[in-house]
Amino acid sequence: MNEYDLIVIGTGPGGYHAAIRAAQLGLKVLAIEKSEVGGVCLNVGCIPTKALLHAAHVLQASERAAEFGLVLKREALDLHRLGAWRDQVVKRLTGGVEFLFKGNGVELKRGEARLMGPREVAVGDERFRARNVILATGSRPVELPGFSFDEETVVSSTGALRVEAGVPKRLLIIGGGAIGLEFAGIYSALGSAVTVVELMDQILPGADREAVTQLARALKKQGIALKTRTKAQGYEPKEDGLHVALTDAEGKRTDTVVVDRILVAVGRRPNSEGLGLEAAGVRTDERGYVPVDERMQTGVPGVFAIGDLVGAPLLAHKAMKEGVVAAEVIAGRKSAFDQQIPSVVYTQPEFASVGLTEEAAKERGLAVRVGRFPYTANGRALTLQEPTGLVKVITEAETGVLLGVHIVGPGASELIPEATLALEMGALGTDLELTVHPHPTLSESLMEAAANLEKAAIHVLNK
């Protein structure tokens, strides 16, 4: 029987980070993958979605070019070529992971893994032993009653990626979270009339309300219809399309919408079934997630779990950090997962957030101060033709300690790491203000929002 220091089950962002980091630290590592190296993120999630979002952004930018005298004639969009380019990006990155496995001495085994005990793993008829195991099996889309996936009429996020199958004239998206809104932007730019329904009272439930209001306004200007406190109850195919019955949050009938395709994007569930967790003594909670401590250890010595399998937030960069932590713990290093986790929604404009929202801070009984700065007053945003947005900085009123930052606007995904670092270091809001930012840049908006805490922002009237 082959023996290893570590077996990693799953090679998504968390799994491949764990495997490579463990190998860097001198461990003999086996990574097992039943599908494609790179997992959901690289193959049918983060990367192909962002490729399509870039295409959507280029299309939107081309339509605005006439403002500065460049008139572009939009010919028919070659969806097959777009799909091929998307796949090329994916292939380059997944191939890169396999190259890194080989270069770091990580052995890759393809097949479906099952725990036979806490230190024994089966792949088909083969058996492997290891002193430690990391479970990194990820998650899959949630299916709604009455909306079973056929990936043609009713699609998951995976099916929605296949734009070469054709762009529907009318698209209904069930779920106003990150995945639903990103696909709303993609298909709206490609020509679909998009309607998003969300059960809660705002899109991006749980996010800062003021920032969400800015994003919702921008999406509506793009022609995306947003229906909150709305539930899709089922659909009936008819000659003129799919008739979807909508009710309000209390279940009262409100409307019927006729569309050509339905995307269900209401969340994901962990891939914890069929792993042999019982044989290893690993327990799950009522939702199928595997509980772990800050060292990513389950209740069974030598068995670790990371990524979507251990619960929210279901984000690739969270899984990456957890994978590194688990690998370092196994190698005998002092490591723990206790970081601030930023979140990004790659809409147009982007939405990024880290730390507490204003509402969450007040719910904790904290008195807060809020600094704001609009993108309409940022020179770089104006030169990019993207002046829509807001930077919002929240601090504790008495101490000035930074509590959270929320950004709607161009480049939000690239600005939020500065705020994350400030939170990690226990910075004050004034630290962001006192840091000199280059001009003209979008990052000045973060500096000015922090200055607005003290009514010292230069490019807006401080109220």
C-alpha cells in the first residue's frame, strides 16, 4: 500500500494550495481529483465567469465610446469564438496547476476518493495511506423545487457559462447574490432582457444597505429588472415562452413573467456525501458542512477540512488561505485561520466589502462614524467613463478604529485589499487618510472617504 505524509482530496483552490504548500515544506503529498484539476473555481466558476464579465465590460465600454468621438460599429458577436477564448483561459490556468504539482513533487491521482478510515483512502480498487488527510471537496449549486436543472431550459451557473449555446431574449435569474448578479451583467451586455428575483428585501443580502442601493441603481440603469421580496414558485412551458409564477415573500400571488431561460443561483451545498466520512469518524452539521477549528482540524486527529466543505463564506480566496493553514499545521508550523475575508462581486460597477457593515456594527451596540466619497468626484473614474459608485468607511466613534469598508465602483476588487490590510493591522480610519495616494487614481476615493470621517475631504462638501 502506498503511504504518504498527506493526502489531499480535491484540487480546487483550497486543495491545490494545500498540496503545493505541504510539498514546499518537505511533505510527501498525494492529490486526488475526480473531475478537473482546479475544481469549480478554475473550470466552471471564478475564472470562466470573469472571462465572460470582461467581454461584457468591453461591450459596454464600446457603447460609451461615442461620448469621446470614437464611433464603433458593433457587428454580430461570435459566441463560439467567445466560448473558445473563455476555455483557453481556463486551460492555461488548470495546466499551470498541474505544472506546479509536478514542479513541487506533488503526485496527482485521478479518480473518486473515499475514506476507508481516518488515514486510509480508496480510489477504485487502489488503497493509499497517509498520516494526514485534507478534505477539499468543495460544493455544488442548490436546486430549487420546481426548477430541476436540465442545463438547457433551467440552468445552473455551470450551464449559464455556455454562452455559445445561444443568448436568450429573456432571462430570469432566481437569486440576487453574487453569482446571480454577475450573470445578470453578462447576459444583459450580450443582449438579453434580464429579470432578477430575490427573496430577501435587498440584492446581496447581508451587505451594506447604502452600498447595495448604489449598485441596484446602476444595474437598473443597465436595464436589469430587480424584484426583491419575490419568490419564483414554478414555471409552465407555453408557445410564447416559460411562464414563471412569482409571489411576494409571504406567498401571495403577485405576477407572472414570461422568459426563454431560467438560471437558478440561490446558493451552493457542500460535497460531503459519498466521502466515507462515517468510516473516518468525521461528523457534519445539519446542513452537511464539516465543523473545524482555527487550525482546520476536524474532531478526528489527522483529518482536516477546508474550503466550501467547512461553510461560509464560500469564497475561493478563503479556501486558499485555509489550505495553506492546514498544510502548515500538518508540517508542524504555528498557523491558524483568523483573517479578515474580503468579498467581491464582479458586477459593473464592482462591489467589494470587508469587515462590518454599518448595520452590523450598530446591532453589536457600537457607536460608529461613517465617511463617504462618491466616484463622481474622482478624476480617474471620470476619465474611465465610470463615475458611478461610492466608497464608505466605517470606524468606531470613540476610538477611531477601522471597522469596515464598502466600495461600489470601478476597481473595487483592487482597492479592497488595502482596506483588508488596514483591518488586519488594527488601523485607524485616519491611517487611510494620512497615507498618500497617487493622483489621479481610483484609490484616492478610499483616502477621501477616510478624510470625510473628520470632515476633511477635499473634493466634496463635508456634511
